[in-house]
Amino acid sequence: EPEVTQTPSHQVTQMGQEVILRCVPISNHLYFYWYRQILGQKVEFLVSFYNNEISEKSEIFDDQFSVERPDGSNFTLKIRSTKLEDSAMYFCASTGDLQETQYFGPGTRLLVL
Amino acid sequence: RKEVEQDPGPFNVPEGATVAFNCTYSNSASQSFFWYRQDCRKEPKLLMSVYSSGNEDGRFTAQLNRASQYISLLIRDSKLSDSATYLCVVNSPAGNMLTFGGGTRLMVKP
């Protein structure tokens, strides 16, 4: 069964450093998403991406965040200058069509020190 | 009012019990609805989509009441392996953003 994959599984970084989180969505999917979950809190939407551009973003997704689909398979989330409050689990998701099920990757656990 | 609201629980039930979870959502224009399951420190995994007509998948039954903006999940004959957090999830009207409830924790005891 096809699945969304994410790397790395864990990332520890110093405050102010840049991090890039990587995702490989399901191959025939067209819509891609990033969500985050701070420990003990609910899953929150960050951004959706379709046809090589952002289609929706939340208030969390400020100028420190960017997304890119650098080739036909990868989908990345970059945080330019990490803050302590960016520590969370970051989930990538993809779907083949709007209003259909979004499938989630296993997540990257980011810890900012 | 929270966009998607759930009772956080925990619900502690014995094996074999029937348990029901409820959820309310605020955006009446929402088009699609889901129950996801999340195990500790893992990704959300789809349990089932929710339709107005109601739908059943084995021991699981989901219902949607659009007029009341209310979603339910019924689990019959609970198993130990059902222990998890159940997430009520609503898609935006444009279909490009999932909003999650805070989750309801279920613990099934022997």
C-alpha cells in the first residue's frame, strides 16, 4: 500500500538555525499539506500546496516558513530561523482530490534548543 | 466557539463495551468529515469518513447530523487494541485544510 514518507524522523537544532523537513507524498497525489502538533496539543494546519503554489496557509505559517516541491517527488518545509516554540511534531499529508481523505506521513519530531 | 470540539475524556471502558464519542463543528459550509485515530506519538490514521446517511465499518459506526453540526462515532465490542485517541476532523469548504478536534482518549481495560 502506498504511503507518505518523511525524513528525518527526529531533528534537534539550535535556536536560530534553519531546518528543512522532507516528505515524499503518495506518487499520484496532487495536493500536499503540512501540519504540526505541539506535544499535548491538537493537530494544527500549516499550509496546503497544489500546482506548485500555496493554496492556503494558516496564521502559524509566517515569513519564517516556506514550502517547495523541488522535483517530482519531494515536498519540503523550511523553517528559516527556528524558535523554541517551533518544537513540535511536523506531519506531511497528501491526497488525490480535494474533500477526499488526506494520508499522513509518520512525522518529524523537531526539538529546538 | 471552538471550530471542532470534542470531549477529551479519557473514556475508560472494559473489553466488550460499547462506547460513543461526539463532536461538534462550527462551520456549517463544511463538506467532508472524518474520524482519525492517533496512537501515542504517531501520525493520525484514517478510521473512517463520515456521511450524512451514516456509515458502518465492522464494529465502527459514524453518523453526521448537518442540521445540528454534530458528528458521532460508535465503537461496539471494544478491544484492547482500540485504545487510542480518536480525532474528529472537518475539511474546509474549499477542501484544502483539515481542522482537528482536540481528540477523545479511549482506554480499553481487560
